[in-house]
Amino acid sequence: MSLVERVKQKIPRQPVDADRLATKVEALQRFVAAAEGHVPEDRLVTARTVIDRAGERLALSRAHTVVALAGATGSGKSSLFNAVAGFQLSRVGVRRPTTGVAHACVWGQAGATPLLDWLGVPPNRRFTRESALDGDDQAALRGLVLLDLPDFDSVEARHRIEVDRLLRLVDLVIWVMDPQKYADRVVHQQYLTQFQRHRDVTVVVLNQADRLTRTDSERIVADLRRLLEADGLGGVPVFPTSAKGQPGLGTLRDGLERTVAARLAALLRLNGDVTEAVAELQPLVASGAKPTVPKAAVDRLAAALSDAAGAPIVAAATERTYRRRATGSLGWPLLRWARRLRPDPLKRLHLEPGPVERPAASSLPESSAAQQAAVSLASREVAAAASEELPEPWPAAVAEAARSRVADVPDALDVAIASADLGVARRPAWWRVVGALQWIGALTALAGLVWLGVRAGFALLGLPSVEGPTVGAGIPLATMLLGGGLLFGLLLSVVVRPFAGLAARRARARAERRLRESIAEVAQAHIVAPVQEVLRSYDEAREALAAAA
């Protein structure tokens, strides 16, 4: 039911006030801010226009109600305009089109000038109706700004453009029909059907009803209601008028007076604009749970990045480095120098066994085409899984976000590998214990060797032999020291070798875990985080649109 009928019948209106409307407009603005950059700009044009128009209209005079008379050529809207004003303000003529620019008649000029400037009515087409001679005759219309628009079917394109512009700005529209063209397709298809969400601020009058018999007038009004029903405007006020005879302007003027008194038309019009914008944006969001990036997809992405970055190669090199270092610490001390001549597997890759503050570029081989394809596939899978339940065009925005930083991934992976703490820089305590035992065995063998060497030297020089103590069945102690020291070192190496191998495998597993964590951070920062940002924007847009609705 329209504003006019609700006021006339004293039916409680919908709770639309300035604060509530401002809240809805602010929510619509939040939607635009969240969707910007993710939704094509042409989908946001209506919302931006409504936001700007609502802000401008609410900042202008709320004491005035802007009512437009819109109609086709020859409908008699200028005659109605003059009749309501009581003066010949808008020229009426036989030659068409007559009205080229909008005319405005204002009841209560105070505060109306900025509003008329915003409407774009030329100063020489503005008229003030009330005067001291009127007394209180025009008081009931005080606050009315009545516009006579150009013909919407004018042969002049600029006239049609002006009509379209003003129809988006006025608070209430009175569509003036005439008995000959009330069923014209132009007005119904191009205009009236567009006002379905503005039923509260739409009135239709059958003008020039004085030319019809009462029966014909009632028949045409009934047919006009049928056409409006098909336009989606069922229930809007429809009644006959005439600027020259019966039925006159009584019903029209009464509706204008009640509309002006209620001061709701501007709010209802803007509320309809917001509702229309929300309906246009509704396909961009969907109900359902909050969208997230599935953990399984992220894990597969991290695994693909690990392979592409050469993490398995680094982990294997870590194991070999651990074995090399363990052998150097646990082997026979007098031969350790020879083992140090072997290159360190991690050093060959330009990697450090411990944490690095400023890592240099590694010497890992570049990822193969198959590995790069796996990374691309995994990143697309993350985008597809995250946007599975999102309406268009959000999946495309999510996919674009997943690709947005892919070019930086190779360098980031190189830094992640080079800066990872592989955990093999520190020497375990048990290495020192075993190493000390090896030194004891080596020094024991060395003592026996020196003793035997001294005895051999004395014998070569013909000097009396220096007999030393014997052990057991007459075995010289020097021989026992040499053999026992060597045997002890050999047995100790054999005993600790399995433990060193187990520790090396554990070092490899630890390196793999730390590399995965470091690479997972790259996946999060360069692929997952941009996707999550789009999902947050979508969720904010959905909540904002729900608030605007």
C-alpha cells in the first residue's frame, strides 16, 4: 500500500526513520568497501549511486517533500501542475514537446534552495506559491516541492535524459496518464516496471477524465489497475483527475496534503532505493557457513612446495652431514683428519647446519617442470576448495588471490630453506664421552707403540735391552698397551656406529619437520593468506548486506 493510502487510512507505517535508514546505508557502504576489488565495478554502480544519493538527500531539507509529475507528451501534466499551483507557471501548448526543462513550485521557500540546486532546477524555473494574500489557504501544502518534468517520450534526447535523472532523485512520483496512451508500452516497460520497489512512493492518475463518461472513466481506471498489476505495482493508488472539469483535483490535492504532512516520502523513497540495491547485490552472496581454507588442501600445497623446493634433498644431505660429523667425533682420533678431507654435503649446497640470520642463496637444483606443475595444481586446489560454495564472481577473485604472489614463491622458498635451523650444528654430549674414550684408547696404544719403538731402537744400536713388565703368559706390557688400545678403539667404533646411524636418521626426520614448517609459512604468506583475505572480504560483505536488508 502506498504512502498516500496509508496516511489517508491512518494505517501504521513500516518503521522507517532517518536513523534506521542511515544504518542501512552505512551497511551498504560496508558491503561496497568489502567487495571492492573482488567484484566487477559495474555490479557496484547502483549501490554506489544509492549511497551517494542517500547521503546527499538526508543532508538536505527534510521539511520538504519533492513530488514529480511525470507523463508522456500530451498527457496534461503541465495543466495539472498549473492547476495545483493555482497559476500559469508551466507553459501549455499545442506544439509538442512543450516542457523542455523541469519547473518547480515550492510551498514554503525557507531551506528549499539547496534542495532545488541539488535537483538541478534552473533558477528561472523556480516559483514560490505562498504569499500574504493566500492567508492559510496553502498552509496544508507547506513543504511541497512540485516538479513538472519534461515528457519522457520526447523526440528530444536531452529531455528524456533529464527525466531519467530527476526520477532517480525525487521523493514521490505521480504518473500522469491520458485516456489515449495509458497503455503505452514505453511508460509501462521502460518506467513503471522499474518502480516495483518504490510502490510506497508511486501514484498513478488518469488525467483528462472530464472528456470521458463516468462509465468509461471507471472502465479505463480498472484496465489501468490491471496493467499496473502486471507491472508489479498492484495496489498503488489509481484515480481519475482533470484540470478543467469533473472529477477535478480534490483526490490529488488531498493526497499531496497528507503526504506533505507525513514527511515520510523522502525516507520511503531512499529506503526503496536501498532495497533495490540490496536485491541487485543479493546474488553476489549466499547463505551458509563461514568460508574457510580446508587444512587438507593446505597440507597438500605445503607438500608440493616442499618437493619443488628440494626439501627431500636437504634432509638427505642433513643425514649425511650428521654421519660425517659423527664419524669425525667418534672415530679413531689419529685418522680423523683424513675424514675431514671429505666435503660436507650441506656445505656443498651452500647451507648451514644451524640457524642463519642472513641466508645466502642455496645451490639446490631448480624445480622440475613436473614439480612446478604440482605446485600450480595444489594452489588451484586451495582456491577451488576455499571457494567451492561461493557464488560468482567470488571464485574468480579467490583464484586470482591464490595466483597474486606466486611469482615470489621461488625466492621465498630459497630463503626458507637457507634460513632453516637443521639442528645439526650442536655436538651431542655423548659424542664428547665417546670421543674422550677414543682418545684414551689411542693414547694407550701410542704409549705401547713408543715403548716398543724404544726397545727396538736400543736393539738396533746394540744397547742393552730395556725389559719391561709382562702380562699373563709373558706378553710384554707394551705389546698389550698397543694391541689393547687399538682393539678398544675398533670395538668402540663398532659399538657406537648403530647409535650414530639412528641419530642421523632422527636428524633427517627433524630437518624434514623443520623444513616443512618453514615452507608451510611460505605457503601461508604467499598463497593461503591472500585467499583468506578474499574470504574475509566475502564474509564482511555478506554480513553487511544482511544488515542493509
